[in-house]
Amino acid sequence: MGAAIKSTISNEYLPNWQKITELVHLSREIDRVEVEDLVPSRQMFYQFSAGGHDVAQMILGGQLNHKHDAITGYYRSRPLLLNFDVKLDDVIAASIFKNGGYSDGRDIGHVFNHAGENGPSALPMCGGVGAQFTPAIGWAQAIEYHSKTLGNKAYQGAIAVAHGGEASCSTNGFWSAITIATTLNLPIIFYIEDNGYGISTTSDFQTPGQNIAANLASFKNLHILDGDGTNLSETAALTYEAVSHARSGKGAVLLRLTVPRLSGHSAQDTQAYKPAEFIENEKKRDPLLKLEQFVKSEIMSPEEWQQSQFKATNMVAKSLKSAQSRSDLNPDLLTKFVFSETDETGQYIAAKKGGLLAAGDKFLPARTESDSQGPRINMIKAIRQTLDFELKSNPKMMLFGEDVGAKGGVHAVTAGLQETHGHNRVFNTSLSEEGIIGRSVGMSMAGLLPVPEIQFRKYADPACEQLSDIGTVRWRTGNRFAAPMVVRIAGGFFKCGDPWHSQANEVQFLHAIGWRLAMPSNAEDAVGLLRAALRGDDPVIFFEHRSMLDHAWARRPYPGDNFIVPFGKAKTITKGDDITIVTWGAMVERCEAAAKVSGKQVDLIDLRSLSPWDKDAVLSSVKNTARCLIVHEDNITAGFGAEISATIMSEVFMDLDAPVKRLSMPDIPSPHAPSLLDVAVPSVQKITDKILEITSF
């Protein structure tokens, strides 16, 4: 354990060499047709050959046979996919822009996904190198949760596989995943194919000593295996040992195999950066040549080998013809499944994998009317009480992040929840936002409801790649997969500010397609929006404004255990005919105070959610008042107020009696000193002045 070792297993596992041969021939023939025909004829644009990597992949793929096994791959993982229950027509259609591929033209053909029903799954691949590791961690942690916490024996013995090249071992995702896997002792294999090059960059720029297995020798709880991926017997033995170790519950494995890359990085890559002698040596290491020599002496006759090649050629030709005959992509479907959808009867169209609704989970009937009872409570207690009730109601819900356990979070929102619900459901994480959000992907696709916490808005930046990818999962897989989760993020000013803890910048998440975004201004709305998020089927950013968590104005009686505020439904705080004010978050309280000071009749609208936002309520109000002020904390340039203003100008321009105005932070970071913050953030006086300016126009 710990040190890079050679396996001593020799005859305990005998691969199905005949099937491996057939699949490798199939993979090579697909590559050949793509490179020689489909790319030159521009029937496809991206081609990534797995030649040289393929034999080792087939050996591993043959051992992924548990219903709840899953792999997260990268652009050279397609040979592994051929081991699964996939249709060759679909594999080819994915690359040539025909209906029925893995994304119906929405994603690169090599970036596959496969929602296995009776066998293993290939979770949706991402285009970012290293983005595959933490989602695999989430799947592995979900295996443990289903098996041990929920008592589902069907998950016993299942494993996750994170597949990548040696260059991916330099990424934040890899190191975060390694840390989580070894501290939690998870059933996962890190399967690293080392071909010595990251596109044109040699591996000495990625890893000192050019061997990640050797560098990880000191890691505890990591079983390390290192070998030659072109040595068939060694590869078979090492792979068997890796899978057996992970399935036995002994923890994580790193399996590194050296392989040749027999082509360029992609079909357009000439490999001019490689020395000629190096390329020749790679050709000599072609594992297909070694496979041929081995099976002809042990398994198949020369005629059977040749028949296997002919069979692959015929299968690919037949499937290509079938794929080419399919209908062209339908542009009318381009906007489908950005979010979860319902059919004509109003029933959710569940994804094949991912989300609570896919598993048929039921909740008590929701109420949109408040059942207010008891004393006014602050937003901290309101959110905590909602989380507590939903944890009791939904055993698949997990709450985690830095310090959310015994400390109860740096804002005290989760205080006491770990003691009530246990360490398996409410737990601390390593200090890695990539790991916090990335693992949520795998958890969600495995049918759990992850509720990760990011302590401050600025701290979400290291996880932005995962956040961006999560929102597109349902769309780019054509609803095969979904990754609903609720990401709780605190942010905004509080007494003072600073560039690190006081950022709002909600507009960044509005550019992250596929996310819903809630920004409650008070305790009652926080309860309703959070519950809507927790019982929905989409990823949600739930923004907890630091200034309002314990603000006296934001306190409200608890509205009941089934109270819900629908997303996209604004609330009118005050009614009036003089001017419309549109705002959200901490600015609602200031706008209400300014309305009173101004003496004007103000139609004050709290949007409550920004994705979606209640366009109808805003336009209806502006038609009535003919004047509008938009107030937000985020910076002025490209803030969400600009979107609202543009919508008003384009749709109700003729109803206006004055220009639409915006009031916000200037284009500066949040300053720390309270005196400077008071100048930067819209104040009651500044809002009052704007109201009077617009109403006197």
C-alpha cells in the first residue's frame, strides 16, 4: 500500500481475449473511417483517435459489469464505451450530426454519455481537462451512501472509475479528487493512461519525474499500480487487481499504464513536434500488434483474426450507412431541456439518470399561501428550520461544505443539523470548492440531492468550471442525465465590505445556462424559495445575503413546513402609480425606506428570483406607472439591471414618460472601510434622490 508496485496476480483473471480483439478491431475501424473519410468530407469536425490506448481500455471495460458502476471519461475514452450496451449506429450518428446520437448535435461526438439501465453508465463527459475527476468522486461517495446509509444492498460492490491522461494529473480536479478519495476511503479507480504528451507538451512539464504513480507513493489509503499498458498479461493482472481492490471496499486505487499515442492529439495534429525516432518507437509498441501475436498463438487462428477484422469493417460500414440515412437534426428542438420540462399533461419528463423526480420521490402537497405562526425569526433560523425539515422528509438529501458540521457553518446557518441528522448526511469537506461542487455532480446523477455550501460568493470562483458544466448537463445529453442540486452561497456586504467576502456578482450565474437563481430578501421568502429549490429538478443557486441573515427588517414568522415560493414569481412590496422600482436582495429594504422618505406612490417589486425573473409583473407595473428605477448591489456595467432595462425599452417603450434609470455599485470591487462602502452601495438617500429625479422628469 502506498508505494508503486507490480502485481503478483497472474492467472486469477482471464480476460475474454476474443471479445477484446473484436472490440479493438471495431474501435480501430471507426477511427480509420473517421480520419480517412468523415473528417476530409467534413461530415465531422473533431476526431480523437484512441489507437494505442484501446487494448488496455478494453481489458478494463470488460470488468465494469456492475449495474451501478460508472465511469467519467475524456476524449480518448470511446473504446471503453464500446464495452457497454451501446448501439454502434448511435456512436457514429453522434459524430456526423444526425438524430439519435448521444447529444443530437449539441456536443462533440466523442464527448459521449451513456445512461446504462441494466449495466454500467458513462457519465456525461466534459470538454475541460480534469473536469471528470470530482464527479466520479461524487458517484463513489453516492455508492457508499446508498449502500451504508440507505441500506440498499444493490449498490454493494459497485465502483467508480475516473479516466484521464497524464496531463490531467496536473489539474485542480485531480488533486481535489485524490484528497477526497483517500480521506473518505472511497471505491474508485483513477485510471491514468500515460502517453508522455499533453497535446505537444511533454509530461516533464506536468509531473516531476514524469510518473504520477511514483509521486503519489506517500499517499495513505491509495493502492498504487504502475505498469506497461502494451504488456497484455501485465495489464490484465494489474487491472484485475485494481478492480478487485476497489470492489472489496478497501478504498481508492491509482492505476497508471504507459501507452503509445499512435496519432496526433486530434485528426488535425501532424505531430511535427515529435522526433521521428520517437514516433517509430511508438509504432513498435502498438498493443494491437502484441494482441495479434498473442491471440494467434493462444486463442484464435490467423483466419479467425482476419474474420474479426472483416466483421469490424462490415459492421462500421453498415452502421455508418444507417447513421447517414437518419434524419437531420431538428433545430426546433434546440431550446428543449435547458431546464426540466413537463409533458402535455403537466407531468415531469424525468431524466434517465439524475434527480429525485427520476426516482419517483414524493413530497407533501406544497402551499403557496403562508401559514405564518409563532414569533418573527431571522433568515438564519428560517433557512436552518427549512433544511432540518427537508432533511427529515428526504433521506436522499445531503448537506455539506467547509465547516458546516460541528461549527454549523461560518454564518451559523447549519448549527445543530449534524447532531440531528448524523455525520453521513451533514458533513465537512476539504478546502476545495472544485471538490465541493464537482462531487455534487456524481451524487446527483446517482439519485441523491446534494446541498453544497460555498462560504462566500468569491469562493465559488475555483468551482466555476463545474458550475458551468452542471447547468448544461440536461441540455447536452438530451435529458438522458440531469444534475439537480441546491448550492447555498453567502455573499454581499455586511457592516463592512472587502473584495473577497462581500461580492454579489449574481450576474455571472445568470450567464451559467441551466441554473435557477434565488435571492431572497427576507426570512419568509427564504423558506419558500429554498423549499422550491429542494423539491425541484434543476440546479439552483440559493444566494443568502450576509446583510439580511440577521437583519431586523428581514425577520418574519415561519410560514409553515410546506410553504413554497414559485421561481419567477415576484412580490409587490408596496403599490403605487408614480413609479416602479425593481430590485432584489438587500436592496429591497433600502428601496422600501426610500419610497417612504420620497413621499411618492411607489410600485415596489421584489423579484425574489432572477432565473427565471418575473418579466410580466415588471412590464405590467411599468405600463401603469410609466416610470422605472432598477436598483441592485452588483456593478453597473452588464449588471442584471441592464437586461431588465433593455426588456422594458424593447417591449413597453411607448408607455414610458421618462428614461429607465439604474442605480447600483459603480464598477469597483467592494471596499472594506464602512465609510467607503456607504458611498459605493446604493443608500436610502441615493435611492430617494433617484425617485424624485425620475418622477419630476
